[in-house]
Amino acid sequence: MKLKLPNPIPDQLRPRPRRPGEGNGRKSAKDIAIESGRDAGISVVDWVDERTSVSGAARWAMFRKVPKGTNWFYTFGSATMFAFLSQAVTGVFLAMYYDPSPTRAYESTRHITNEVFLGEFVRGMHKWGSTVMMVLIFLHMGRTFFFGAYKYPREINWVVGVVLLVLTMVMSLTGYLLPFDQRSFWATIVADNINGTGPLLGPYLADFLRAGPEFGATTLSRFYAIHMLLVPGAIVALIAVHLYLVAKLGTTAPPWIKAEEPDELRTEKV
Ligand code: HEM
């Protein structure tokens, strides 16, 4: 027996009903092709939905009301996410050619830039993308701060955001060493020493990053592991939590929008 699910397809995907007088009853080959293409899409959605009930989750996440006054400032969060995705994709291609050994790292980076097909372009996207992501994350944080989105009931999402900001900075720090040229080498030694001056945990953190008493081969592999495995994994998990909370709590209305008084509370003005 076929399982009947309540309205498994969002209304937006359903073909609109024919208006009175529309068409002369005979369909052209093009119309038939379009219609069967659309029906095929719907049957696939139905087939998957019957087995997973995924449309409910998709509708919960995507079809929702947004507050009056929502504007372009609300796009910074999604833009940050897009920048992160672009970093992930370009990073995967760079990892196919990069070699994290102290004797090969610089040469492999040079090879990517000068010889690999589109290598300079992909490396440039990754390098400039990191700056773009930092700018966007600060704009997004500014928007949530100035719109008061850190207040009740969104405090936890603000804290998750702060951790995402720190992790994004760790990505920038660890990525900077990877070309292993003079600039990245000495700049990272400076950054590691600055970390070492932090209170209590500072010296331990600096030791952990250096991965040994001297800055060298083990430091590079440690930075590489943090840069391409540890931190991206944590960022993906935290973005999932962040978006779950955004979907659950909804977004804040801009501060200049006044809440409407519910009818039952409205008092007659005399
Ligand atoms: C990888 C970094 C981040 C990504 C991908 C991200 C993504 C998003 C997205 C897509 C939204 C919903 C749309 C919007 O309001 O823009 C959002 C909302 C929010 N984000 Fe982020 N975010 C990140 C970092 C941060 C940071 C650093 C903070 C603050 C410290 C933060 C705090 C918030 C808050 C409080 C909301 C709820 C906004 C509201 O209710 O109006 N996020 N985030």
C-alpha cells in the first residue's frame, strides 16, 4: 500500500492550475516535454520524500516569515558562509598539489602558481578569499551587534559566533605559514611569540603551535593539520549549530521597526 503523506510537495513547486479558457485543449510537443520534465521532477521529489520525509525539514528551514524591514544588511551572514564555502573548494584543489614538508612546501607553492593549470587563479582566490571572509564576518558581527541581535533569546548564537570568529582568525594564522617563504616563516615566529605572552595559557599555546622547542618541520605539519582538518571541521559543525538557531529563533527585526500591539491589548483612546 502506498503511504500517503500530507502535502509532501511545497506549494511553490506545484504546477499552477489552468485558468478558464487557457489553451485550446491541444498541447504542442514543447508543452508536453516541459510538462513531463516538471512531472518527472515532482515524482523524484515525491519518491525521496516518501522514504525520508525530508520535505518537512526543508520547509522548516527555508519557507519562513522574515520580520518587516529586513534589508541588505541581513545578507552579510550568508555572504560569510559563501566565502567560507569558496575557501573550502579552492583549498581542496590547492591541497592536491601542496606538499607540507619544509624542503618541498615553497617549491610546491611555486609550482602551483607558475605551472599548474589555473593554479595562480585558484591560489589567488584562496588568498584574497581569506581577507574577504574576515571583512564579511566583521560586517556581519557589526550588523548583529547594532541591531541588538545578541540579546535574549539569541545569546548562545552570539557566543557561537564569537567562537566562529576566533576559528576564522586561526585559519588565517595557520594558512599564512604554508607557503613557507621568508615572509611567512618570520611573520609566524612573531605571531607565535605574541601568543606566548598571553596570560596563563599563552606559553602552552605557543609550545603547542610550535610543536617542539624550535620552529621547523613539525611546526609546518602541525599548522597544516590545524588549517585543513581540525579548524574547518569545527567551523562546519558550528555553522550548522548557528544556522539551526537562526532557523529556530528567527531573525531580529531592525531596531527602528516598532512592534505592533496585539488587538486584545489595544485600549480605546478617548
Ligand atoms: C563563519 C562565520 C559565520 C557565518 C557563516 C554566519 C552565518 C550567519 C547567517 C547565515 C545568519 C542568518 C542571516 C543573518 O542574520 O545574517 C546569522 C545570524 C546570526 N549571527 Fe552569524 N555567522 C558567522 C559568524 C558570526 C559572528 C562572528 C557573530 C557574532 C559574534 C555572529 C552572530 C550572529 C547572530 C547573533 C545571528 C542572529 C541574527 C538575528 O537574529 O538577527 N555570527 N549568521
